[in-house]
Amino acid sequence: MQETEYVYGLKDYLRIFRERWRTISAVTILVLMASLVFTYVRDGSEASVPSTEEASAPPIEESPETTPPLYVIVEAPPSFGGFVTAATQQVDPEVERLRILSSDVLKDAAQDLGVSEEEIGSVISVEPLGGGGVFAVRSAALDGVSSGDVAVAVAETYLSDRQDGVSRRYRVAIQQLAARVAALRQAQAGNAERIAALEAQIAQLRAEEAATDAGDIIDAPAYAAQANATPAPTPVVEPVTPVEPAGRPYARNGIAGLVLGLILGAGVALLQDVLDPRFRDVEQVERGLAIPVMAILGADDAARQHGAESLQAQILHNGLSSVALVSLTDKGTERELAQGMSSAPQAAAVNAPDIVTVSAITDPGGYLAKAGAAGAAVLVIDRDVVAREDAVRALGNLRRSGAEVLGAVVA
């Protein structure tokens, strides 16, 4: 006999949440704690923001003995390639400024210079110059590293990351077109024109990728000459704007950890229920065995007696002379059920059937013979104990023994 596939419904999900709330809570707490620990351990400043006091300080006169900070221009084009981007995307100066000051850029630049990220972050400032994605990167000197080297390292790292992102988009587009060409070649039927068109697009993308430049680094006088403007005077410079951590995002990461924990916890609880071989409710018995549930034995004595009387009435209605109650455990549920049936008012009827009790666990060699001799059988299934596979096997054996399986009693 094949087990009917069980489809989970809303009632099943509610039962899982009700029965396995401890699992869901434990997973949620673990994920939440992990997110908070991760937030504490990692650096709290993904992007640096200017200090309010320092940013409002007036310009200062630079001493002639002091080496002036290098004035470097990062020129970032607003778009990359007509094929990859359908329309020109204008650069948001504030977003791009924070990307230049991001933790990834500062960390890579610090590694190239052999200094710490905190040191390089404390001397770098970035400001947009007009439109078109042009930014001024300014720096003060560090111990053993000139201000020019610091500014150039940050600018080069940013442009390198930007170029990598552009190349990555081109590679993805080329791979997608190449996959379509390969599929058309396999078809080998009337696809020559389409293949030629796709290969032309691939060649165009490769040419665009080779010609794409994420930006340039030029010093202030060269930029001024390009703009036909007077070079900016160097004796008076703005103060170096220190940066300070934006703080660790405990609230944001905590909420994210809580949501992720609930999702993972629900997934673990559902997986446990799917892998649980036992019957959990009456509907699972009916669907899993494809037989009706004739009675339900409740938790209290009154409910169990009511279930026994209901079963006795149904057997009398069928006009059977003998019925075997076959239990799939050694708990004695079938004997308790028979006692309840014998004390039912219908037991005094003239045509009351003989009730045979047998356990497939305590009498594995004889329960089939007894059920076959009785001619009819009722499976007694204890929920949370009997595995679905065992019940399906016992049901098939009973039918092969010649006994008519009337249904099941769920305890």
C-alpha cells in the first residue's frame, strides 16, 4: 500500500508553532545574540562622517614650514557604457563621497601604506567640486607617509573598486549572451542570423569594456588648467576635517537578527515536524492510511468512554459478529477500549459482536491470524507513539490476511 502524500495546511503550521515554540524561541535567541556579538566585535564605522565642531571651524593660515596637504581630484564619470546602463545615471555627490570614505576603501588604502584604518580615517576629507562627479580628496601627513601618498592611495583604491564593479557587470552580460549563443548552436536550425546578432553584441560589449575608464586622478593645478580657471591658491587651506565613528548599529542589526531568527526557527521547527515519523493528529491518520477514523479516545475517562461507545454503535450498525481490535503498541490501549465497549449500553444487544484484542507488538506472529479469524479489524493508533510507516505496514498485512479493515481508533 502506498502512503498518501500529506499536504501541510494552515492548521498544521499553527500546530507546529504551538508544539515547537521552544525550538523557535531557542533559534531566535541564538541568532539575535550572534547578531549583537557580531555588531560589537566588528568595527562600528562603515562610513565616516565629519565632526560637527571641526567642520564648522574657520579656514586657517598654513605655516610656510608646513608641507601643504595634497589637493587631489577624483573624477568619476556618471555612467558606464550604453549597453549595461539603459539610461545615464547621475551621481549623488553625498552617496559617492561616503563611498570614497567607506571602511572598505580606507582599509585597503591603509594596508597599502602600512598604517591603520583609524589613522588614515582621521586625516582624510572628501568634498564634491561642482557637478559631473568630481571630488577633492585632501589629507594630512602621517608618520612616515606624506599627505600626497595618503590622498593618492585613497583615490586609487576607490577608482580600482569602481572599475572592478564596472568590469564585473560587463562580464555578467557577456556570459549571459554567450550562454544564449551556445544554446542556439545546439539547436542547429535556422539560428545563424540570431547567433550573428548576439556575437555582434558580445563584440560591442568587449569593446566598451576595454574603453571604459572609471575615472582619473589629477592634481589641483592640472584640473584648474583643464577647466580654464585660475589654480587654487595653496598658502591658505581649509582645516583637515577629522572623522569619527558613526556608532555601532545595535538597533538595526538587532531587528535584523530577530527577524532572521524567527524565520530560521520556523524553518527548523517545520523540518523537525516533516522528519517526525509519528502521527500528530486525526487528519494525518486519515490521509496517511486512507481509512476513516471511527472514534477518538480523549484524555479523560469520560471522553474515552464516549469514544468506546461510539465505536460499539458503529460496529453494531455494520452487523458484524466478530471484530479484532489491533493495537500497534504494547500500552494495552486495545484492552482498555474493549472494556469500555463491554460496559456500553449497546453491549447488551442480542447481536453484540465478539471483541478480540491483540497487539502487533506483543504478539507479532499471531495478530494476523486472530484478525483473519475475526473477519474484521479496527486499528488502534496511539498518537505521538505509532510511526506512520509501521501503521502502513500493519494495514497492508491485515488486508492480506483476509480481514476487512473497518477503520482506525485514535487515542
